[in-house]
Amino acid sequence: MRPSKRQPDEMRPVSIRRNYTMHAEGSVLIEFGNTKVLCNASIEDRVPGFLRGKGQGWVTAEYGMLPRSTTQRMGREAARGKQGGRTMEIQRLIGRSLRAVMDMEKLGERTVTIDCDVIQADGGTRTASITGGFVALADAIGKLVEDGTLTENPLCGSVASVSVGIYKGTPVLDLDYPEDSNAETDMNVVMTDAGAFIEVQGTAEGHPFTEDEMNQMLALAKKGIGELTRIQQTALKG
Amino acid sequence: MRPSKRQPDEMRPVSIRRNYTMHAEGSVLIEFGNTKVLCNASIEDRVPGFLRGKGQGWVTAEYGMLPRSTTQRMGREAARGKQGGRTMEIQRLIGRSLRAVMDMEKLGERTVTIDCDVIQADGGTRTASITGGFVALADAIGKLVEDGTLTENPLCGSVASVSVGIYKGTPVLDLDYPEDSNAETDMNVVMTDAGAFIEVQGTAEGHPFTEDEMNQMLALAKKGIGELTRIQQTALKG
Amino acid sequence: MRPSKRQPDEMRPVSIRRNYTMHAEGSVLIEFGNTKVLCNASIEDRVPGFLRGKGQGWVTAEYGMLPRSTTQRMGREAARGKQGGRTMEIQRLIGRSLRAVMDMEKLGERTVTIDCDVIQADGGTRTASITGGFVALADAIGKLVEDGTLTENPLCGSVASVSVGIYKGTPVLDLDYPEDSNAETDMNVVMTDAGAFIEVQGTAEGHPFTEDEMNQMLALAKKGIGELTRIQQTALKG
Amino acid sequence: MRPSKRQPDEMRPVSIRRNYTMHAEGSVLIEFGNTKVLCNASIEDRVPGFLRGKGQGWVTAEYGMLPRSTTQRMGREAARGKQGGRTMEIQRLIGRSLRAVMDMEKLGERTVTIDCDVIQADGGTRTASITGGFVALADAIGKLVEDGTLTENPLCGSVASVSVGIYKGTPVLDLDYPEDSNAETDMNVVMTDAGAFIEVQGTAEGHPFTEDEMNQMLALAKKGIGELTRIQQTALKG
Amino acid sequence: MRPSKRQPDEMRPVSIRRNYTMHAEGSVLIEFGNTKVLCNASIEDRVPGFLRGKGQGWVTAEYGMLPRSTTQRMGREAARGKQGGRTMEIQRLIGRSLRAVMDMEKLGERTVTIDCDVIQADGGTRTASITGGFVALADAIGKLVEDGTLTENPLCGSVASVSVGIYKGTPVLDLDYPEDSNAETDMNVVMTDAGAFIEVQGTAEGHPFTEDEMNQMLALAKKGIGELTRIQQTALKG
Amino acid sequence: MRPSKRQPDEMRPVSIRRNYTMHAEGSVLIEFGNTKVLCNASIEDRVPGFLRGKGQGWVTAEYGMLPRSTTQRMGREAARGKQGGRTMEIQRLIGRSLRAVMDMEKLGERTVTIDCDVIQADGGTRTASITGGFVALADAIGKLVEDGTLTENPLCGSVASVSVGIYKGTPVLDLDYPEDSNAETDMNVVMTDAGAFIEVQGTAEGHPFTEDEMNQMLALAKKGIGELTRIQQTALKG
């Protein structure tokens, strides 16, 4: 029995609110149950040094947790003067995931930065960030297409992400914090709307996992990402 | 005529939502028009080094702006590796303002940290932080009183804050961003519910201001803080 | 009775020595009693990024305390690897105050940096920095006028600053350290030679202050700044 | 055809030299072809703060590349003042992987730090670090067992790692740099000697990958890790 | 001919003013011609971690240049967030030099920190810092002896320092900035009052130097340090 | 009797291996007994800001110790976020020493960076770095000459370095760690193949040293550097 009484293959309620703040080109509040992440997409007409003059764009992400998004207050990274390893790891994952569906030449020499800030954390903040970040990205790109800046949409698909894991011996979908902190194995999966993998990151926390367990987790992930893709599509039409 | 068509002595609509996030001992989303600040109060059973063993508590504040809370994206302070001067100045102001109504001996050896994170900025983020921060602080303290940890409420009053300024020659109350960035003078005032001053910070931006202008601004501030105090009281009863 | 036996409206002896060091375009040692601050003005033919190509100049300030300018040795900020919040707050105040009397277009694309380094501290280091910093600035600008680099003096007035406060219930002028550390209220005031306000920063330390107390403090500040303006004028003629 | 003319399932020659430096409790130079990593294990009789007094030990890792271990010189992280995101991500991976086979209670209140420093890089530095790091860890632990500090070996298995990927449409084992920088997909796999997974980190670089491709990659990884485990065992007996 | 018209073996006028600031246990302004360094000695009743509980004291030094002590303004190290290599090198040299005449056991568990801050630079700031720093140290120790904290003076001699160099082929004593920046060789020498060496740091700037040149430089240094020792003694008696 | 049983004027066995790693333009592993330093020379077609457009090149060095190159593990400088004073001092020394034999105009607008990374430390890491760094530099320059980039060799001599000291009253050559940590005096000497001095850095550790002791140490250094120069020449011919 999961602490939340969910079925093993049952996700938490997911909600996506677009245009959540007023300044960003794309602004999404995504909720996976009690996990709430604000994803803002900003477009700037310049690219990082290594891309200058190559006629290509860039998509990058930054991630942060509000100090009291967690059960115990965490020190503010800006005050400590550096981002921790976990933060860096997550923002690199978000950036790679979103770049996977962007045609950088069609985007042209501009950078889209996706800021994912965790308002409230209850497990799955990185998967919510990717899933909500994609919608913010799509909104920001949509504006460039609408206003004629881009003649062609540079997005070649959509991206969503969910966590799966082994909790008390059972493969489960979309772990919340009480599960995540006790899971034997934790896997974050990022997939396209076409059902292909962008990222698979599985970690044995309690004991090593078998190929069979991995396959069961991947099947759950596939199911969850299918649902998330539909929720993204509905939100983007709304 | 103000850009927002408000009367010179008219504040923006103010809203205070308590229990906005689930982990913090006090959690308030305050809005001054389009300015939205999340104020979370966290209680920890320890005090900074300089107070250890003195039987006193401490109240401190941290302030941050989400990178895209503003019109143009601002660099993330955690990524740049330090908090800017404006951030430091504001969080010191919030901390001092809230300490002014706290009896540190009654609080005992614990620290309350008020995290003020700007979700959306449209002028007045520091005054909203102080006003909302007080409500978060009151909620956190309220829990300590309710559960019997404290036998007496250590708060000896309430605190609220508003900005006033001279805009196109006219003293105005509660400047939004279009006014703030063009005001000749900008003053942030912090007062208690008893109508006394905690902080007065007036800055000539365009040209020096006269004593007469200062008195007019202070009168507006007094009016605004009176209204804010009532809104705080209503929220705390709600 | 004030610890220094001064009258409530009596300033400490103030001395201003120009050309104190030999390399700076303007170099002033200012003393407010035992408080000694070295103010050096440096002119450079470039402006910060946000002003490039706009035909305007900039005035900025940096502030530091020598580690043993204080009763107890303070850690060196360069060794700790960052400037504290108080330092940032003060140097921002000095910069804003001096910019208030500078016509940036007449200054042209150059930056004046005022370095205020506290040799010995006994209260009032920020007000001494502003008052002495203005004289250093005037000297540096004077050289640009003399050598024909500038055809018109871009300074449109002078600036001076003093602290006032409530000490044991009495409004007093120009607090020294023993007063400052026990004052109920502390206010730093910056005014022009024309008697208008540039900055008013009042802080309740012990208990909130009333409008009446504020008015008494402002009257004292006005008197003190009048005296300081005369001392500046005498020094600049000398 | 692979640039190195290797078969798709052929690893580079692997060599493990123990006791490579004289001070460390465990010191291994591991080579995966031209990739050379020095793995030093250090034992200290203390644990990180969060474990103090719990009767448990800790295993952690740090990773660095010598500035000219790469084709182009990379800036020295010590000189730049911070470790990059890639470094953090890799050292966190190494640490997690090695902790997976350590019984922390049997280890007792001591910390083993595995320093993995890349002398020469040609792809696969993180997998070489984990594989060599395990041998260094085993050597260090072996000394504690030999000298009677530990009565029971706290290692409950061995760990090795290899990369797999899709290169020009073909799944290949143990990518070198020319392959790695052109691979469509790159996956790092960490497994125990019992054939179970500790970590699976797959990333689509060029285009998303299918479940079928993943299964082929996992099969190659299994083969490679089997070989590495034997090489580790031979080295540890030698 | 030296730019200053001094004879090759002629030092600049040296002045030592004790009790220059009021808070430090020892406070000396030393001038070597136009070079002015403020040396403050602070005593604290604790020692660095590596000496705790060993019954010994410590002497350390910190060095800084005011930003406009030099011809061109130098960036403030506190603002840049780190001390440069030259600063570190000099403060380590000052510390080592002063420790050479201190009996750490007689000093007991206390730390003396010598802050050397350059007010005005014209060559020789490190030698002036050592020479003035010794006087500040002697004054601070003198107070501990006078007030009975120490029953025996832990200083076992005095220390002074001077630079020598080869300027246009001629060995010269006490280089000022115009000489220093053009010298072929530059050597800083630290000696005791007994004429023994504490530090010799010779650097070929233009071309390598011969043993013969070194001997001539050392002879000049000996002469200069003899003079400095007498000036120190006179100052300490005054 | 020296702990190593060497004669007072006997160096440790020295070995120089060229082309130690494959990417660097010059790559040398140098051993002074158990001290092992990897010296990699990298050539880049740009110069630091202060040399831009002057038609000159630059030679610089960076130094680091692997965390477990020492008896006790040292914290990694990259993780601590800054290079220590000793590191800075050493890398500045290496850079100055190597620049002394380089004709910067003949080198042209390019920078050679010598990375000296200590694999194993047993005293004398800085002297080994300079001696090995020269060979790496010569190799890198040799390639520029060979491929016709440079028409003339910009090296105007060779550089080597050794330490000398007073150990238990006897002047000794090439101190290893057990000697170094107990020596009364420690002197690092850098000389050219022509027998002239580039750097002399002598430090009294235990008690001040006399001129006579210095002369004996210099004679030993001369002998040692003569041997090192021959070993460098043999290596470069090999």
C-alpha cells in the first residue's frame, strides 16, 4: 500500500496553469499533487559564446528551490554563494531534455532560458520541471511564431517526464516524498510524445535492481508520460 | 494623472492569503496590485552565535527575486555566486522592521527566518515583503503559542510598510513600477499599528526634496499603513 | 548628559585635509571627532556597461573599514571573500548621495569612483564619508575643469551628511559610537547646500519614534549640515 | 566501422595498477585505452555532520580533470573558484556507486574519500573512475581488515562501470572520445559483480532512443562489466 | 643617477609614528619616503585550530592596498571577492618574518595579527610593512608585559627589512617605484638586529644576476637594515 | 646523517620522462626521488589583456597538488573554491622563473601555460616543477619551431631549480620532506645553465642564518643545478 493510497500505476493529480506570471514569454505553474513548480521561459536575442556566429540558438535551464519549499528550511543558495551539486545536476537534466526537441537552426541566434523554481516540494520536482518547462517553452516559441519572428516552429515534438521506483518491493509510478525517501530504487524518465527516450536515470538507493525491475519501471514510466503528454496537449490548446 | 489612474492617495488592491504553502510555520502570499511576494516564516530552535546562551531569540529575513519576476530576466543570484547590494539592503530592512515588534526574551532561544521571494514584481516588493512578512511571522508565533511552547505572545504590536513618492510633482501613495522608475523622490515607510515610525527611508532620485514634500509623503504613508494594518488584522482573523 | 559632554545640538570638531595622498585626483582625510575616513576620488575614461554610448558619466563609491579601525578587530572583507551587507548598503548610499549633485551629461563618458576607507571608527563613518567624499569629488572635477577637459563644472551643488538620533530620550546631533550603540533611534540625513533632502534614513533601534521626534531630529540635522557645508566651503577655498 | 577499428562489443584494453602512489591507503591507476585516471582512497576517522554519533561510516568521491588531460586545455577549477556542473554530477555518481556496496555500519565512524583525478582523457573517465575507484576502496578497506581495525569486511560486493551508446546507428561498448562526441545516444551503466544495476544513465544526444536500442545497450554493458569485474578480481589478487 | 638623486647606498627618509590609531594594541604609521603603511597589531586570546591546546601562541599578518594608494586605481580585493597572489605572498612573508623573533611558548595561547594597509605606495611596501609591523608588534607585546599578562617578553630580537636591486647596472638600496619598475634585479631582505638573515628573496626581472651582484646587494641591505634597526629603537624609546 | 643516508651534497635520483601524456604540446613527468610532478605545456594563440596588440607573448604557470599526493589528505582547492596562498606563491615563482629565459617578442602573440600537478609529494615540489616545467616548455616551443610557426627559437637559455637548507647544522642539497619539515633554513634557488641566478628565496625556519651559511648553501645549489641542467640536456636530446 502506498502512503497516498494510490494504485502502483496511478499518478498524482497534475495541473498546468499557463500565463501564471505576467512578464515571462512563457509562464507555467505545474502541480504534481503537492509539488508545485513555477516554470518561466525567457527569450533573449543572444547566444552563449561557444555558439556565437553559428546561426544557431540555445535552450538552457536553471533550477532552484525556495528555502521553505521543503519540510525543513534549506539554506538559500544565493546566500551560501553557490549552487549545490543536486541543483546543478537537475538544471543540466532539464536543459538537455528540452534541447532534445528543439531545432537550433530554426530557432536562430536566440536563447531560451527556462527558470524552474520550486514553490512547494513533495517529490518529483525535476520531472514536474521538465513537464511544465516544456509547456512554458512552447508558449514562448508560440509567441515568436505568432508575431512572425519565426516563420517555422522549431519544436520537433514534446517532452514530458515522470519518476518511477521500487517502493517496498513494488514498482510504482510518480513517487511522492514519503515514497521517494524510502524507495529502494528511483528512476527518472524523460520521453517524447512519440514514445522514445530522451533520458533514463535510474539509481539504486537501497539495493541493486534487476533487469526485470527496470523493465517494469520503464513500462510504468511510459504509461505516465503518455498521460502527461495528453495533459500538456490539453493545456496548450486551452 | 497616475499611469494606473489611481488617486494620489489610493493604494493598489491588497490581498493576503495565509497558509499558501504547506511546510512553513507561517506562509503568506501577499499582493500589492501586480506585485506578488511569497513570505514564509520558519522557526528553528537555535540562535546565531552572538546570541548563544543569552536566553534571547532572533528574527531575520532573506529576500530574493525569481529571475523572471521582472520585465527583463535578471541573472539568478545563486548562479552568480552572490547576493547583490540591493538584495542585502532589502533583507536587512525587512529583518530590522520585524524585530522592532518582537520581544526577544519572550521568544526564547529560537530563530524565526522570514523568506520573502518575489514571484512577480511591479514596484513595492520590499513594502509588500514587510507587510506580508509580519502576517507570516504572526502565524508562526501563533502556532508556538497554541501548542504551548510559548506561554505569552512575544509580539508587541504589528508592522506594515508602504512606499510614497513624488511623481510628476505630486505626492503619491504606493508606487507601482511605472511610477517608481520615474519618480523624483521615493520613500519607504515602516510603521507600527500604533502609528509610530520604525523606518523612514527617503531617496531623492530626480531632484532633492523639501521638508514640505516630506511631510506630505509621511501623511500619505500614515494613511496607507493604516489601511494595511486593517487588512492584516482582517487576514489574521480570517 | 551626552558621554562626550557635548550639547545636544553640538557636533564634534570636524577637520578636512585635502591632497592627503598623492596619486588620487581628489584625496581628503575627513575627521568627525575620532572618526577618520580617507576619501579618494579616481577618474577613469570609461563608464559601466549600462551607460556605454549614451554620452553620460557615472559617479560611484566603495566603502571599507580597515580591520582594526574598530574597538575589536573585524575580519578583513577581502580575506573573507565578500563584502558584508552593511558595507554594500553604505557604499550604495554614498554613491546615490554624490550622484544627486552631478550633471551626468556635463560629466561626459567618464566614471568617478570615490573610495571611502575608514582609518579609525567612532560613529558616523557613513556621514563623514559622504561629507568628505564630496570634497574629494569636487577636487577631482576641479582638475578636469582646470585642465580644460571639461568646459563647464558638472557639479550643481554640494552635499553633506550628518547623523541624528534619540539618546536617552533627547534628540542629539552627530552621534559618536557610545551614543550610537545605545540610541533609541538613529537617523542619517543627507542634504544639499540649498537645504533640500537627498536622503533620510531613520531607524528605530530601541522603540518606534514619533513624528514629533522625527521633526526635532530633522531640525538638528539641518543645523549640522549647515555647519558642515560651511566647513566644506572653507576647505575648498583653502 | 568504429574509429578505433574495434568490434561493437569490444572494450579497449584495460589496465589496473595498484599501489600507484605511496601515501594513500588505496592507490590505483586505471587505464581504459588512452583514458588514465588516478584513484586514491583516503581513510579518515570522522564522518560528515549529518552522520555524527550514528555509528555509521561514509564513502564519498571527488573528481577532477588535470587542465591538460584534454585535447584543448581546460581552465583549472581551483583557479576559477568553483567546480563545474559536470564535475559535481560525476563525483556524485562515483560516490553513490561505491556506497552501494558498502555496509556503513560495519565500516564504523570513518569516512573513505575516493579522489579520482584524470591524468589523460579519451572518453569514459567516469566509468574508469568508478571501476578503478572500487579497487582503491577495496585496498583501503583491506588494510583496515588486515590490521584488525575492522573485524569484518564491510564490502558486500564489487562495482564496475562502462559506457555504451549508439554510434552511427550501431550499439557499441566503451566509447572513446571520437565516438562519444558523435554518438546519438550515450549511456553509463554501473553494475555489481552479481549482475544487478546500481546506476543507469542514458542520454539521447542526437535523437531519442527506443526501448529496443536501450535493451541492446544494456546487453553490451552487461558483457563489458563482466569483463571489468574479472579484471578487478585479477588485480586484487595480484 | 637614481631618479630621486639619492646615492646608491642612500635610503629614503624613514619615519615611524606610534599610537597612530586609538583602538589597536599597537598602531604604527611608517613612511619610507612617499610609501606610507599603517601597521596595526591586534591581540586576541585564541589561536588557530592547528595550535589549540598546545600552550603556544601565533603571529600572523594581513596586507592590503587601498584602491587608490597606487598611480592607477586598483580594483578593491573585497569587491572582487578574493585576495590576489601578490597580496597573499606579501602577507605570508610579513607573518613569517615577525614569527622569527617571537618565542611562541612565552607568548602563550594568544594570536597577534598585524594588519598592514598601504595608504600610499611608492615602492617598498612589503619592507615598510615588516619594519613598521615589528614596532606595532613590540608595542602590543609591551602592553601585555606592562599589565602583567606576560611575565617575560617573548620577543627575542627585532626585525627590519629593506629592498635592494640592480638599477641601470648599479646596485642600489631601498628602491622607489620608478626604480623598482625598471630594475634588472630586485631583492627583499629581512634581517634581525643581530645581523642574521630571516628572509632573502631575490628575483631577476631583466636578466639573471651574478653571485658578485648578489653579494653587493646583500652588503647594501645590511647597511640599510642597520639604519632601520636604529630608527626602530629610537621610535620605541620615544 | 641525513634521514635518507645521502651525502650533504648528494641529490636524490632525478628522472625526466618526456611525452608523458598525449594531448599537451609538452608533457613531462619529473621525479626528484619520491616527488613526482606532471608538467604539461599548452600553447594558445592569445595573450592576457595587458599584452594585447603589443606583439609579445607570455609564459605563465599553474600549480596544484592532488589531494592525496601528501601524507595526510589535503582538501581539494577546487572544492574549497580558492587556491591557497602557498599555491599562488609557487605558481607565481614557476612562471617568473620560466619567463626569465623566454624572449617574448620572438615568441609572438601566444601564451604558453605550464601546468604543474603534483602526483606524489616528498619535498621539493616547486623545484621539480621548475626543472620539469622547463623541459615541457622546451618541447612545446620545439614543436613551434619544427612546424615553422616560429623561425627562431625564443628560448635564450635553460632554467633549473633545487632546494638547499641547513639541516641539523649542516648545509644539505635537495631536501626531502623529513628534512624539509625539520630544517632550520630552507632556500630555493633557480639558476640558468650559464650559472646566473633567476631566483633566490631563503627562509629561516628555526633560527636566522648567517652570510656564511648562505654562501655554503649557494655553493651546494650551484652544484645541484649543474647536475639538473645536464639531466635536462640529456632528456631533451633523448
